[in-house]
Amino acid sequence: MLRTLISCGLIATMSPTAAVAADDPASSMFSIGGFGTFGMVHSNQNKADYTSAPDQAVGAGYTNSWSAAVDSLFGVQLSANLTPKFSAVLQVIAQQNYDDRYWPHVEWANLKYQATPDFSMRIGRTALGVFLVTDSLKVGYANPWVRPPIELYNLVSITSNDGIDASYRLALGDASNTLQVAVGRAEYEYPTPNSTAVVTARSKDQFSFVNSFERGFVTVRTSYGQARVSVAAYDPLFDAFRQFGPQGVGIADKYDADDRMVRFFGLGAGFEPGRWFAMAEWGRVNAHSVLGNKTGWYLSSGYRLGDVTPYGIYARTRTDTSGSDPGLSLVDLPSYLAAPAQALNDGLNASLATSITTQRTMSVGARWDVVRNVDIKLQFDHTSLGADSRGWLTNLQPGFPVGTSVDLTTATIDFVF
Amino acid sequence: MRLHLTRRTQIASQLLGLALGLCGSGARADVVAVVSSKSAITTLSANQVADIFLGRMSRFPNGALAVPIDLNDGSVERDRFYAKIAGKSPAQIKSYWSKIIFTGRGQPPKTVHDDFDMKKYIAANVGTIGYIEESMVDASVRVLN
């Protein structure tokens, strides 16, 4: 599993207590481990790109009909058990970034204080585990599918927390309940479709609680999160609206993305009695802005036949807010303001249109555990976009048929070491 | 005729081999969960053992700290132990721990090299829990049913 770099045993061989230490289970001070995925995705829709996360610049379809950029990544994790109570972890991942480059970024870096076996606190960058597999989102080997269903997982594109968190586990007879509370901030960069411009989202006053109840092979997770999110790229548009008196201010107040309170609710359950598994998750994010309010959920089940585990997924995203707005009324405006007002209305509606990501996907696939620590997966997805929806596709090209359907074929190799 | 006999012999020997194989696996000693004979723990359900080994529980039902000890990744007894207590394949166990390790949520149990080290370590350390072949059980450890 995690390969020992410097073991206490090694150090101990230099001391007189070597004989005792040799009997001890391997206890290491530093260890290194890692994971990775090499994946190829084919999309039959060549007028848009399919990506596995909103922070990817290119994907399968328009940029390349077969793309390795969607699922491929490589991560390395360094852990240090500094004392029995203090440990540190650093995880670095190289994958496609918002700028279509692969320079590695720090996924997590934190210091953990294990006060008791059931209570711990961490400071630094940690996973914001609001969904069942959010915290292992990038560890393909840990997941049954080629990737978690984007219909739910794309709802919350902020997956880390720079701050502190505390975790408390309570044993309840045969069951255990873990409550994790986190406060902090995060900053993420996103690509702009068909452009090299970068959009920065700043999330502050993040607060989340995640409660996991486990009993035997049943896991139930409930989560709530809130944050004040600012996307400065929208400011020029809404600042301009504010020049148009009360009706402009009204529109800006309704839609702007400046220090906007975003709330998230999630509920998930997993059932894994051994040979088969079933999972169901539901989540809702209310952005109360131009970003839209969305609901996502999926059902998935699989059955293990020796080394092969076939599975199916049904997943949906629904945008609960409108993709258009009448905008400024041009009737009462002086004629020289009508054209700029119309331009603003068009800008608002273009932005609102991209918030409509309603889609549903049926997937079938199989995981094959080829050798220890390596699996190969094959998955087929059939996605139908809602009316007026671009779904989660990006880099739309002229002539893209809104409301169309997309077929994907994905093959991945996952490994851990 | 000779050919016919040979073929029958082949089938017979294949069947015999199959039967022996089955007997062999049936007679194979079970892997059992053990604690030190000095431990106060006398019984644990398979679920409780699984919870301790999968890091879901840190204490025995009597409140004492439980420290699980594993055999090295790749050992046959280890694979059979997890199949027995949790119904999980080696890949499922690996995938379970990958999830926990790579989120910094925890570390898998510490490991010892083989059954002999396991028995010696468990016997000497009250509070630890491990597993060995049933045939290796002696007075130094207690089997948990």
C-alpha cells in the first residue's frame, strides 16, 4: 500500500532497542503513495466538448473526438506521522487545468491533530466532502465508475476548504456516526468557453457540516454547506445594469454574483453487502444568482462477478431557475439608451442560458480488477439534454443543436500505489 | 478400445482431482480473529470485527481501545479474512482504503510479516486484535466467535 520511506524500524536498528522494534508492526514516519488514471473518452457530438468538471478547458467532441484530457490524472501523496497525535499530509495532482495545461496543483495540505481516536482537528487545505465520493473524486481506483456522475457532482465545483475542520465519531452500539464541521475559504479558476480568458470564483465564509452514519454495510450521508461566492467576471454586466435606475438595480440585485450566499443540501446512501452495491444521492444548490439553482441526483447499482463488476447509473440534473429574463424595459427609455439596454439584456440572457444544464444520463459499464492495485473500466453514457439546455457541455460551436442527445464511450485504467 | 479406456481414465482422474481439490479447500483451516489470552474480550461478531479492521470503530464493546493488526497486502490469509468478515474481495478492500488514505481521513491497520509474527505480537499486546490460521491457535491467544 503506502511504501515506507523511512521506517522507525530502520532508525531503531541503530539503537540498542532494535530487537524489540523488529517485532513491532511496521510503523513509518513518512510514507508516499499515489494514484492515477489514464482515460480516453469519445463523444459523438462534435459541436461541443464533454468535460468531467467545470474547471476543464477542453474535452471530447469538438476539440478532439477522442480525448485523453477528460479523465487522465496523476496524484502523489506524502504523509508524515510526526508524533502519535500529529500527522501531516500533502497531496499534489497533475491533471488538465482551466488553461489546458497539466501543471500540478496542491489538492490537500494539512496538519492533523488526533486528540482522541474519535476526535480530530485539521488545519490547512482539506477535502470538502459534501457527497459520498467527493473526497475520493479523483481516485478512480476507489470508485466503481469511470467518474462520479457529473449530474450531481458538478453542482458543487468547489471541493476543497482552506481553513480548519473538526471530526467527531460516536459509537452507537453496532453503528458509528461521524460529524465533520469545516470553516474556511477557497478560490477556483475556470475557463471561459471558446476563449482563453480565465474566470475566478472566490468563496469565503465557507461553512459545512457532513454527517456520516455507518452501520455494517450501510452508509448514510447528510450534508449542508454555505459560502459567500463572488465571480468578479459578472461585475461589469451588473454594474452597467445599475446605471439604469431602479429597474436596473432590481435586475442586478436579483442576479449578480458578488458576495452571494450560496447554499447546498445533500443526502446520500450507500449499501454494499459484499457482492453487490447500490447507491443513491441527491443534492441541491441554490446560488440565488445568474449561476442558477440546481438539483441533481443519481441511482447506481452493480454486481461483482469475480474480478468483473458490471454496473449501471441513472443520473439527472435539473436547473430550477429560468434561462431567460425580459430584462430592462426599453419602452420608457430615451432612444439613445435603447441599444445599450438591449445589449445588456442580451448579455444577461446569454449568461442565464448557460446556467441551464438540465440533462439526464443512462450509463452502463464494468470494472475489471486486472491485477492487484490496477483496474480497467469501460463505460457507455447516453445523455439527453433538456429543452433549451446545453447540459454540462462546454465550448459550444455555431449550429450546436440545443436539447440534443450525446453518446459517450470511455475506457480508463486506474491504479494506486 | 485402448483409446476408450484411456479417455475414461482421464475423465476419472479429472473427477478425482476435482473432488480432491474440493476436499482440499473444504478441509483448509479457517482464518480466525484472535486477541491476546490476557485480553478481557471473549466474543465479537463478524460485523464488529469488520468495523474495527475497516477503521469504523476504535474501541471494543467494553470501551477499551482496539488496535487492529493486518498481515501484509498480498497474503492469502489476509484475503480470506476480509472475504469472511466483510464479504469483500482484495480489490474492494484496496479500493476502500484508497478512499480513506487519499483523503487524509485515516490509515489502514499496521501490518506484520506473517502468521508467526502476528500471533507473537497479538499475544504480547493486550488491546490488539489480529487473525491467524485456526490450526495455529494456542494458549497465548483467544479466538473470538
